[in-house]
Amino acid sequence: MFRNFLFLMPFLLIACNNTAQNKIDIPTENKTTMQKQNIYQFKVTDLYGNTFDFSTLKGKKIMIVNTASECGLTPQYRDLEAIYEKYKDQNFIIVGFPANNFGAQEPGSDEQIASFCKKNYGVTFPMMSKISVKGKDMHEVYQFLTQKSKNGLQDSEVAWNFQKYLIDENGELVKVIQPQTLPTDREIILWIESK
């Protein structure tokens, strides 16, 4: 019997080794890995039909804001333009995205929106073509801004018109600012001015 055991011992060791090896080599495809992205991957269309490439903004702080022409918060355009004018030569830019997701408060065409912004608020910061910022047809830029799996910071939901997303000089999301907070709020100004 001892002889039989000695004879079987090498086979048992090989079998045990293979079992251990199989346990080590279990595929990891079920593990979800988070790949942090940045804003520079996106190209969008502006109000005039031109391509706007976010990669041209490398090294700048960016505020992205969803806008509407018929909202109680629409006067924020004035403050947005004021801080853009003050800081645009200090590596800061604002990018506006008109959206009709809240109370149908942005019903106009791109041409009408452009005219409204210029005539009423003298807007000179880049304004993009109208998009959706929530729901099944959410634009890919807003998927990045609102999904932690893409932005690496946090999940968020666009609560209303004029929600602000702050992007640092590396194209990464660093803060979400609620719609009611004015663009001239101390927290935002300190962020813009910080080195």
C-alpha cells in the first residue's frame, strides 16, 4: 500500500499544482475598471455650425454651463460674460451649451439663440449648438460631466439651467456648481484666480 502511495504521489502533486494554477489564472473580465477621461477628447458644433475642439483648450480652466433664454436664471448670462471678459486672458474660458431640458425654456433654433445672446447680453464666450443635458439623448459631453465612471470625480445630475462644471488645466472635472450659484460667486472667482 505504501508503494502504491509513492507511485501515486507525483500524480497527486501535479494535480494539486494544476488546480492551484487554475485558481490563479481565473479571468478578471468580470471586474469593472474605471478609466478616467478628460474633456479634450470631445469635438462639438458651435451655434454657427463650426467645429469646436476641446483639445485646443489645453492649459486653460474651463467653465461649462447649460443655458436657456427663457429661464428665471437667464440674467446669469450677464455675470458669465463679465467674468469671461475679466479672466479670458488669464487662461480661463466659458463654454455654453443651450439646452431645452427644463420647462422648455430654450425653444429657439441655434440662430435665434445666437441672436438673443448677442442682443440681450453681449455674449462673446463660445456658445455651442443646442443639445440635451439629461435623459436618454444626453450629449456625450454631459455623459462625461455627470458620470463618475467617466470623469473620475463624482456622479451628478443637471438640476436646472445654468449648472456649472469646472474643469482644470488638465481637462479634468474638479467641481460641480449648482444653478442658483452666480458665476461671480466668491468660490468660483477664487478657483479661477488660484494657481
